Amino acid sequence: FLVDKGAHKHFMAKEIHEQPEVVGRTLAHYLDMATGRVRLPFETPFDWKDLDRLTISACGTAYIAGLIGKYWFERFARLPVEIDVASEFRYREAPLPRKGLALFISQSGETADTLASLRYAKENGQKILSVVNVPTSSIARESDVVAPTLAGPEIGVASTKAFTCQLTVLACLAVAAGLERGTLSEAEGLRLVTELIAAPGLIAEALKHEHAIEHVARDISKVTDVLYLGRGTSYPMALEGALKLKEISYIHAEAYAAGELKHGPIALIDETMPVIVIAPRDAIYEKTVSNMQEVAARGGRIVLISDEHAAAESGLAGLETVVMPNMGPDFAPIVYAVPVQLLAYYAAVALGKDVDQPRNLAKSVTVE
Ligand code: G6P
């Protein structure tokens, strides 16, 4: 990896564009491409079948990757997941299962709270699995087993390619766990792996919509508040959208689970605040559409991120859309990360902000 910006204006742009390549490289490390099966690049010092629960902890964008991982471990491996931000987990005195497994996610492998949480879990008898991007880091060294993300050096302070690589590794781990625990049939495992193998190509397709996304982002750069909505794995994606926008453009953004709209944020809806709805076509897509109708009925301004037919089928007039490729729903976050990242990037660029070095933020938070 060359640590320069290449043809890009910012490291963040370069890193967003590297995602087809680094996700592909990470997949090749965890899958046997010839047979289409998962092949973890390490021996597990635990048995997936023996686990009653998985504990996940991380900070920032890595925590959001963990939230998405929770949906996958629970769905594919029927493994209950407890997840918390590391700054809470380390002090919460959480009771942990006997012979449990704790999973930590970190790009740098040096985040102070995540490292302290790892030590707490270790002292409390947990086996430690970590998903890290820097193999020589403290978190990697103190883990029983390391699941590397092969994102290469990430320079932009706001994490992008490390995030999609974390999702890729978590997806592979969840499928491996499901096969081991017998909660996924061999055929289901093969189908899921086929979907994963399609991800790099779909990310590349999503990147082709960059100019359209830039156009929407320029509009967003003019407002002071944005609401992100999503259901299922799109709820954590909404959190990531709001986090990215805050981090680099300094626009106030909030994310809600779409079904929570009526429990509060609907009071904020007017014609000035954009509501960005992340809604890949999955089993709960229709539920999100009805939330969108609630927003539209109150004169709200909606930006829908979904596939090309979704806008027409929603029956809502005047909807702004960000078009994503048609794809299976299981691993949508790996592809929908692209518009979420680009919206924040281009909003920040339109406002003339220092995208790679946002004010007050550090790439690696090694102090509490
Ligand atoms: C900082 C960075 C984020 C990152 C978080 C966790 O806040 O600005 O981009 O997600 O730390 O960092 P880690 O290295 O543990 O993934």
C-alpha cells in the first residue's frame, strides 16, 4: 500500500474507493474461493457449539460494526450477543459467562477503552477474539486469537475501509459459527458465501453513483440537522451515517430505529430537516416504507437509499433517491456503507471542512 492520496483530494476519498479491493482481499483470506466455503485462517481456541453467548465491545465506528455483527451472529448462528461501547463495558462489572468468548473490534488495536475492556474480559475468564487492522497492536498481542482485517493503513481519521473490512470479517465469522453450530445448513452456508463473494463487485457498482450522491450531499450541506432512519442491520447503518456526518461536516445528525420514529423524533419533522432512510429490500422493507409515509404525510423531506425500483414502488411523490445495486439483503451493510460515507464526505467537502483531520478528533484514542 502506498501511503499517498493518489489521484484523490483526500485520504478519505482514496480509502472509500479502495473498498472493492480491500474487501475482496479480506474475503480471500477467510473464504476458499474455489469451493465457495468459509475457511477461517486460524484455529479457534474455543468451540462455537459450546457458547451460550458472545460478548462484543468496541468504540466508535468499530462498535457500529459490532452492532451489525450482532444481527448476523444471532440470525445465522442463533448465538445471543451482548454488545456495549467499551467505555461503559470496562466499568460496568458485567457478569460474563463461564468459559465465554469476548470479541473486540478495533482498527488501530490501541484504543484505550477497548484494551481495558479486553483485560476485564480476560480477568473474568473469557477467551479473547479480536478483529483488528494492525496486527502488531496491543489488542492483537493480548488476544487469544486475532481475526485480521486486511484494509491496509487507514489515514483518514473517520474510519471507512476498516469498517467494511470489519463487517466482512464479522460476516465470515458468523457464517462459520452457524455452520459449526448446525444452525445453517450446508446449502445456506454456500448461498451466504456466494452473496459475500459478490460484495466487492457491488461496492464498485455503488461507487459508480458517486456524482449523484455528491449532488444530494451538497443539498444536505445547507441544513443544520439531519435524521437517519433504518431497521434491522440498517439501523446501525443509520447510526454510522449520523456519526460520519457529525464527525467530518459538523452537521448535527441523529439516527433512530425506523420503528421508534413515532416515539419522539416525528415531532421534529418539517420541510427543512432531511430524513435519510436506509432501506435495502429485505424482509422488513415494507415496514420502513410505512415509516417513510408517516414522514411524507407531515411534509418531511425524504432521501431514500435503496435499489432502483424502490422509489417508484413506494408511491411517494417528490422522493429524492440514492440508487444502490440490486442485491440480496443479508450483507447489505457492506455495500450501503458507500453512500453513507460519500454523503458525509461530500457534505464536508462542500462546507470546506478538513475531511482527513476533523477538529477535535483523533485517529486513535489511546487515552481514556
Ligand atoms: C476514533 C476514530 C474512529 C474509530 C474509533 C475507534 O474515534 O476517529 O474512526 O472508529 O476511534 O478506533 P479503533 O482504532 O479502536 O477502531
